[in-house]
Amino acid sequence: MTVHAFPVHLGTVPPLPCPLPGDASPADLLAVLEVAHRELRAMRARARSIEANIAREIQSGQVRLDCEHTRADWFDERVAPLLETGIYAPAWEESLRTYVLVFYNLPDLVPAWAGPVAKLKSFLAEYRALRRSLEATLIDPVFDAELSRRRAGGQPRHG
Amino acid sequence: MNIRTFQPSPASLPATLAGDGSPASLTAALDMAQIQLGAIQSVSSHAYGRMILDVQATGMDLTQEATRDKWHNQFLRPQWERADVILTRLVQYQDQLEHLPAILPAWSAAIGRLEHLVAQVGNLMLELERRTDEIFDAEVDRRRAAGLPFCGGEDAE
């Protein structure tokens, strides 16, 4: 199977700052999380863009839908590289690990950090949920939906 | 035996740091710790002097461990316990804040001061632990040199 690049530019995820800019107060973490939340929304948009492109391409009728190899090839060759640069954000992983190490228990000693650290925890949960869901949902649901559409329309499963 | 006891006010540092969460939150607690450490040092110096005077004035057996322990517990142990309260809390601060400068460099100075205070309190506690023996040993040497009895009324050799 010939694999083509997606006709969209998905961009890459900029790293989170480490150390944080500012005067070392809780507001500094809030400011960083605000930027990170914007980036998370952009990641979701990128994921939707990837999904839309998969759907468009398989609806062209040139892709065999009921073959596991086809799906695996699509994932490995088209989706995975995009996830690596545009969504998985390896640069985030390192800084988030440092954030967790430094901030998680800080409110126990310095209660003024409780609000920002709660936001950090909620952000991490959102980010991890997005990561977890992408691998499971990007290919199969799109392929299955197209398969159902073709079945309903009496069309062949492959081109 | 006339043992005078010291009843200093108990030491305490807050379990949580008040303030806006900036390094000033820690600095305020360290200021408090510094004042309490100063008070312990002051009371300890006074206790050393009183212990020296009392040891010189009495005819106790200076070689008995039980005697030394009794005097240590009366004069210096309370100061050691106050210092221990402070040290325990400072170490708790240290455990929770030690990684902070990696991500918030502005905390470095306050955490450096915290580490310095931990060392200071630790040194004071070591000093308190050994000071009774030093005072008793010095008095034994003094009496021996002067040909005075130092061992429960027996004459020195």
C-alpha cells in the first residue's frame, strides 16, 4: 500500500518552561498552565484534523477496510508520526515529570499553592486521557464507520 | 545536691507556611526559627555557666555516669529537646522544598538559608550532647591538678 502524507500541517508542541518564568509565586504556575491548556485544545483540534483526513481518504474508496494489516499500516505510517510531533509532545513529558516532582505535595506545606497545583493535576488528567484515547480511537472507529456506510450503501469493502 | 532546673518556653514552628506562596513564606518561618535558635543558644550558654559553678561547688562523684546523666537531663536536655523540635520541622520543610529551585530559581536563597539553619541546629544539638562530659571532665582535671577530691569525697591520687 502506498502511504501518502496528510495534506495538512499539524504543527508541533512547544516545550513547557522549566524553570518557570516569574517571581516564584503560585501565579507563575497558573500562567504556564493557561498556555498549556491552550495547547491542549490545539492538540484536540489536531486530533480531529487527523481523524477527518483519515475519513476523507478512506471514503475515496481506494482503501481496503476489512484488513487488519491495512489498519496497522495506516496507524504506523500516517498517524503515529503525527501523534509523536503534534500530540504526544515528548518535550512536555520531561517538564511535566519535573512539575509533578516539585509541585504535587507542595500545598501540604504551602497552602497558597493549593489552587494552582489542583489545576496542574486536572491538566495532567486531561492530557493523559487525550493520549490514552487517541491510539484507541483514531483508526478503528473511522474505519468501522466507513465500513458500515459502505455496507448500508451496498458498496464493496475495498477498492 | 542542688540541681537548678531551667524551664524555657517550648519551641515550635508552623506545620504549614502562611503567606502568598512566594519564598517570603519560607523566610518568615526561618526568621522565627532563627529567633528560637538564638534563645536556645542563650539559655544553653547560661546553663553551661550554671552547671560549671554547681559542679565546682558540690562534692559529688564526678566519675559516675548516673551523676552526669542526672545533671545533663536537668541542665541541657531541655535545650536539646527544644532544638530537636525545631530541627524536625526544618527537615520537614527541607524534604518538601528541596526540588523547588530546579523549577523556581527564586527559591534558591531561602532554601540555602534553610539548609544552613538545619546545620546550625544540628551542630548545637551535638554540642549539647557533649558539653556535660566536657564540663565534668574539666572539673575532674581541675581538682586533680589542685589535689582536690573528685570522686565521691575520696582524695585524688
